[in-house]
Amino acid sequence: MPGLLKETILDILQQGEISLQGEFVWGSNYTFFVQVEKGQDSLRAVYKPTRGERPLWDFPKSSLARREVAAYLVSEALGRELVPPTIYRRRGPLGPGSLQQFIEHNAEYHYFSFSASDRQRLKPVALFDVLINNADRKGGHILVDANDHLWLIDHGICFHREDKLRTVVWDFAGELLPPELVVDLVKFRDLLHPESELTAVLQKFISPGEIKALATRTGQLIETNHFPEPDPQRRPYPWPPV
């Protein structure tokens, strides 16, 4: 429903009644299109139940839905509104899982079909993916809504302690970070100290070791002041790329 405040959207996601509408069949894990209603308000959302997650050798079992929420929390702490409102529901039609506001978009317009000007808008995206150590930034995970706002989706395999960055957005590799993004990083670093409210909330969704690695990546980005280059020792792109 257009025009809803973020706080209202989060409340609907957390408290509303969920009804299954269909299933997205293109992903590795079970993902459902749902309608969420609370009183007179309703919105469409994406529901990813934990029980539908395919086990991965390098990520803890049944942790992907929680990582979706952690990515939203980091996006909000950065003040960038990159990730749609996302919460964790302990009760859902198929059990616990993440619930994220669905973004209306043109599925044919994505990273590989973006205009040159839209490609230049992706510096915050590239920085965000380095920060959360995104192992799967496909071209189709970057959406543009009707108001020309960029949104990022699918963050189930992020926050690993080891370097796992795989992304299609290497456009700015080796470039200096824009000053405004450095300001964001410094503010974020200050929010991520061990006794902070942000750290306490993140601990519900990712491990203390992963939070420590997140803080380390933040400090490294501030220190180097550059977008990283692809690691030549491993595959830096996701598959499939879209």
C-alpha cells in the first residue's frame, strides 16, 4: 500500500495476518509471495521460511532468514534505506522466517540493463556489499521502484567471517570512496561498539564473531578509503549473474 510510513510497514509485517499468494520458483530456497493484513492496512511481502532453506556447507544451518534481517538493520544504521523493511516472524504459515516488504519493479530493468547514469548510482550498493560481505549480489537483486529509488534484496548469504564477496558490481574497483560514504562508515563504526544497542539487536540474528568481522571490515574500508579490487585467488562473481 503506497504512502505507509516505515514504522507502519514494520508493524504490519510483525503483527499482521499472513496469507500465502504464490511461490517464487527461481531461487534455491523456498520463497513465497504473501499478503499481510492488519486492520484496514495491508501490503504485499516476501516470506522466506527457515524450514525451506537449502543447507550450505559454509553457512550455519537455518541461519539465512536471520541474515536477511541483519542486512536490513545494517542498511538502516547506515541511513541509506537500501533494503526494504524486513523482520523475523517466529510464527508464519510455514513456521519461522523472514518477512520483507515486496517492492514493485520492472523485472526486466536490472544491473545488466541499467542506463549509464543508473550504474553510477551504485556506489552505495557496492560499499554495502563489501560491508556485509555479500556472497551473492546478482544483477537481478538490484531493483528500481516507481519513485526511482534503488532497493536491494536477497541477503541470506552475507556476514560470513571469511571473505566471501561475490558481486556483479565491480564498476568502482580501486576508486576512492566518496566523502559522503566515508561519513556513513564512520557513523556506522561508532554505532557498532560492543555495548551498543545496534550490536545487541544484531546479536539476535548473526553471531558475535560475525559482528566482530563486520566491525573489522568497516574499519578496513575507512582506513583504505578505496573500493576493493576483486580477489584474483577466488571467483568474485555470483552464478548465475542475474
